Amino acid sequence: MDMRDDEYPVAPPAPRKGRGAVTNIQGRYERDEREAFEDGWTPDSEDGGTSPLKTQVFEERAKSILTHNASPDIPFRVSLNPYRGCEHGCIYCFARPTHSYLGLSPGLDFESRIYAKINAPELLQRELRKKNYIPEPIALGVNTDAYQPVERELLLTRRVIETLHEYGHPFAAITKSSLIERDIDLLAPMAARGQVMAAITVTTLDPEIARTLEPRAATPARRLRTIRTLSDAGVPVGVSVAPVIPFVTEPDLERVLEACAQAGATSASYIVLRLPWEVAPLFKEWLAAHFPQRADRVMARIHDMRGGKDYDSSFAHRMKGEGAWAQLLKQRFDKAVKRLGLNERRHGILDMSQFKTPEPPVAPNAQLSLF
């Protein structure tokens, strides 16, 4: 999904050594380090004495900005991603292989060489002004997080939402970042018109697991606070428990749902771990490093749900898996959702009727052209 070429730089920077000897054979392992930013972590919890991984941002002028899909297992047809690559560095991210198209490593390059589509707001305006444009909800930040740390300075997501607000165009945002709170001044009035909803991804409540699994994303506690903040502002907010990793985050499933419901979430969904292409060896390296005694059990259970393979990309199984264990997981999720009163209200239907194309500005003294 969203793996087509918009416009790549003519000469992308040379690949550098990244995490994952299997996916970056000419490289070596590098220390997994992070830039500090306000994400809920305290200075005491930082990896002591290590130099931060420096993020490089490359400007990209995309040719188009809206991506369409016809996948039967995705609840939207249109998505918008202002960035390629993601500083959050989630080891399981299904979008990592997209950096291979740039000639870069799906390891550290994906986490630290970020491509910013600097013309995203202008391209969106151009799309919305087309005479034959038919509005339907836009999913914001699906391939990579639209609220990753670089957004604090670049404001591309903010400007995209300003356009959607101005045009009265509905959208849904999914993120692991508390930065979404910055845009409540736009989200709240759109929510009052039934034109926006948000989802916060919460993989685990264990900060130690989260620290290595999603090294630059906000803490689990900070994400819960974001759910509360959005909910208090009137923004419909759900939780995406993703990915569910057997024997790692899976035992936390019910606790995550309960904590999010208490924080104000009114809907929930889940996705079983996906390991396409280069993601599989990267995840296995992480698993061996952090859960060596559990690694074989984890992969055996993944294979149970994926037809004996690391991954099954078929529409019928890629999100939830198949087999007895996948069915048990679904039963646990459904039972918890029912007990907590989640998914009882329909927030997925956003109001299209208020979409309007603003009139172009009137040039000074334009009225004189009548004479």
C-alpha cells in the first residue's frame, strides 16, 4: 500500500550502514540510538552516554499526493503520507521495504533518512479543486507516521490538515505520537461537524518492551494521555493494538484495551504482526537480541498463523492471520471489546456533505473589469 513512485530524487544518497546485516549485507551493525524529544521519556531513561542518531531530511517534490487502494481488508480507499521513512524506528514497521526503492537500507536509513514531500499541501489543494473530484475520507499517516518528530519543525501535516479544514474535507489520522495534540484547534471543530476521527496505536503497556520495539515513539503512558486529551476535546478516538506479537505483546492485549477504554477510546482494532520482505530478518535480529529464550516460540507461533511462512500477504489473512491461534486471538479481542463497550458507536462514517471548494481570491480592483 502506498508503495508506488511519486517522485524520487534523481540521485539518492548512497546507502549507509544500517541495522540488519541480512538486509544491508555490505554494512555492519550500528548502535540503536535515538534523538531526544518530548515523547514522555525522562532523561534518566535514555541510553546512557551514547551519541544520538542524527536524522537527515531530504526535500522531495512529489508528482501526486493521494494514494488509492482497492484492498478489501482496509477500511479506506484514499491515503496521504507527507513523509517517506519514519523516525519512530519501530522494528516491525511494514513500510520499511519502501526505502529499498530509494537504494537505501530498510534498517537505520529508514529511521534516519527522511524524505519530506514539501509540496504536499499544494498538491492536495490541486486535487481537491479538480472539477471531477469526488470526496471520500482520507487516511492520514498510514505508511509512515504523519506526526513523527521531524513534523515539529516542518509542519507539513499541520498544513495538510489546515487545507482539509478549509475545504470541509473529512479525514482520519493514525499515530503513535502525542504531537497530534498540537492540532486540536483544527481537529475539535472538524470533529464537531462529524468530519474527523483519530486512532492511537498502542502496542504494549510495558515501557521496557516499547523502548526497544518502538525506540522513538511516545511512551505507552504518554499515548494514553493523548487518547484522553483528544477525547476530552470531542475528537472520536480509537485504539489500534498493532502489531500483536505472540508471547511479547500478545499477553497485554486485554490490558491495553482496558487502559485505552478508561482513557476515553470508544473504538478498537488489532493487527497481527506482519513481516513482509526485509522486515522479517530485521525483526528476527531484534527478537534474538531482546528475547533470545523466547525467539523460537515466537516465530513458531507466527508460522502457525501464516501458513508455515514468515508472512502471508493474501487479503484474507494478512491482517489477522489464520488457524486455531488466530481464531483464539480474535475471540479474546471480541470478548474484551464487548466487555468494555468499545465499537458500539459508529465513528467510521464521516460527513462528506460539507465539502466545498473555496472561491479563488478576488484580485484587487477586479470590479473595474466590468467597465
